[in-house]
Amino acid sequence: MMGKYLSVIIGAVVALLGLLGLVRWWGLTMLVLKGIVPAIMIFAGAIAVIAGVSEMKDEQAFKKEEKK
């Protein structure tokens, strides 16, 4: 029973410390985001391309199977 309350209290304290750190180091946070966002976009784009190619291959295989 006490573990639930303790986890809520610890979660609130950690969230508050994170918010304070975000405000205090706003410039550094933006610098990190400027570096991370393009990398995430590259990976997301690559995943989208791979998924699209895979879907096209599946569609071609289905059409070949359908003709038989």
C-alpha cells in the first residue's frame, strides 16, 4: 500500500526536477533537440521507405498468387 504512494511522490519529485532542469538549461535543451530532430527524421523516413517497399513487394506477390 505504501509503495503506491511512494511511487507517486517520487514520480512527482522527478517530474518537478525535470521541469526545473528544462527551464534552467533551456538553451542546451534546444541545442540537443536541434541535433536529435534531424536524426529522428532520417530514421523515420528510412523506416517509411522500407515499409513502402515491403508493401509493394507483398502486393506484387499477392497478384502473382492470384493469377495462378
